[in-house]
Amino acid sequence: MKKLIAGMLLLTLLLVSAAAETAAPRVLVAYLSRAGENYNVGTAREGSASAAYAGYIEKGNTAMMAAVIAEISGGDLFEIRTVTPYPEDYASMLQVAQEEIDTDARPELAAKVENMADYDVVFIGYPIWHGRMPQAILSFIEGYDLSGKTVIPFNTHEGSGQSGTQQVLEQVLPDSTVLQGLAVRGKMAQEDPEEMRAQIEPWLEGMQMKRVRTDAANEVLATYKAIQQAMIDKDIGTLDRLYLEGTTFTHMSGKKQTKAEFFGEIADGTLNYYAYDIQNPEITVDGDEAALSASVTLKAKVYGSSGSWTLPVRAHFTKINGQWIAHN
Ligand SMILES: Cc1cc2nc3c(=O)[nH]c(=O)nc-3n(C[C@H](O)[C@H](O)[C@H](O)COP(=O)(O)O)c2cc1C
């Protein structure tokens, strides 16, 4: 009970609002990609039958594209791997891919996305093989219920572009919203990552899938971190500066404290903070107003109880004289 009360009091510091906020869409970036010998990229290997036009790469082209999409969209990466790995050798790979097409194969996959239900948006990435998407992409799609989700294709190629795969996805996913995909040259992914990024960014922005923080959002996050650090350091001067006058701190129990009361308990050792960790911060900025929501873990000793608490946080900020200030 004591711990519970302490936990409730902690909420005070986090300016928690019980009201549910609209969460940002959860994004998965699933992709199939092959390292090894590939067309028009990498370093030619002596003895390879394809050395004149294919070289070895450490990381697949589509994997490179997927990493940038995940970074910018804030999505989780998932590599689609087959139980039987694909050959590294280019000539053998051409053959294996052709056989899979000829038999309309559904190669068995090595791992599953256990929490697919949690995702609203699923990017699906692949190379073009003989003018198509790899058959293993169909294995992936058929392994889940993607109805109601937004599906966004992306692919790499060496000249075929999307090669009709957009239409294939629209056909096999009639109950999903399939948005316009993006095709990038494999060679560009390998050799000009900045140009690839320059193509990916506006495409994601156009679909409102860009979650990279703006400078203002970074300032808000930095201010929130400064508050957490000031609580640890018992730096009342900084806390006083970063909280708006008149801010009240409401306990889950309903008890309210003023700034002076709250800071007083930090200063006199009633409330002690040792460490904080901010997970999945989402920041929205509208002019001089901002809101931050996150899951925050605090290690603390409050009213004699020690513990570590993870709590949902919603904090509001206003920019005054160039500084973001927290308030209710
Ligand atoms: C088996 C195979 C077939 C391919 N067929 C085509 C094709 O039809 N059209 C094309 O533009 N590129 C084709 N390519 C090139 C790949 O699409 C390109 O290298 C791609 O970027 C590879 O991505 P990855 O490194 O992620 O596997 C083929 C490559 C392989 C290995």
C-alpha cells in the first residue's frame, strides 16, 4: 500500500493527464533483402562466373532502404528471412528465383511478427527478381491478417522500377489500404545513400509518415530531460525556472501541491530521484505551444519507499522568451 501511494505521488512529477490522447500510428517496416553477390554493386570476386557485372555486398540494397524508412518513420524493423537461406552466388540466385516463380512457391519463413495486431501501418520491402516480388513476400502477406491496415510497398531494382508489384499488392490485399510505393535503384542504395534519403523523405512526408523530430520538438524533449535531471540533482533553481508560475502538481489521489510545496519536499529529502528513462517520446508542436507524451521510468525514494515506476506521461509546454516552460 505504501508503495502504491508512493507511486501515485510520483505521478505528480510527471504531470500526468488521465485523458487518453490519440496515439501516433504504429509502424512496421518489414523487408526481404539479400547480402552476397548482386547485380551492378559491390566488389567483384575472382572466380565468380558473374564477376563482370556483379559484386559482393555486405548488406542488401533493400535492407539499406528499409533502415532509412524505419529511422524517418519511427517504425520497427523486421527482416523477412526464409528457412532455407538464398544462395550468395548471383548465378545460383537467378536460378532459385526462377524455380520459385515456376512453381508458384511459398517459401517457409524463419520468423513471425508476433504482435502484428499492434501495427497500423506495414511497409513491405523487397528486391525485384525476374520482374516480380520474391515469392517469399507472398508467404509473408498470407501469414497475417492485414485487413484494415495501411500497407506501403518499397523496393529496389536495377531498371525495372516497381515492375507491376504495386498492382499485385493491391490485388492480394483488397481489404488493406495500399499506398503508392517507392522504387529505388539498388546501386543508389549502396553507393549514394544521401540521394536515396532525398527520395525517401518527401515520399514519407507526402503520406504523413515522417516522424523525425523538428528542432522545436528536440528543444521540448531537451527541456523535459533538464527537468528530470534537475529533480535528480535537487536543483530547485532550474526546476523553478522550467515550470510556469502557478503550475500545480496533482497526485492521483487528488491531492494538489503548489510549486513551492513540491520543490520543498524535493529539497528536504522527502522526494529523491536517482535515474530516469524516457521511452517513445511523441512531441507535437503548434507555434509556441507543445505537448510531450512518453512512457517514463523513474527510480526514486519517495516518502520512505524505494522503487522504479514506469508511467505514461503527458506534459505541456509554452515557449516564453525563447525557452520552453512546462505547465499543466
Ligand atoms: C534473382 C534476381 C533477379 C533479378 N531480377 C531483376 C529484374 O527483373 N529487374 C531488375 O530491375 N532488377 C533485377 N534484379 C536486381 C535486383 O532487383 C537488385 O539488385 C536489388 O536491389 C536487390 O536487392 P537486395 O540487395 O535487397 O536483395 C535481380 C536480382 C536478382 C538477384
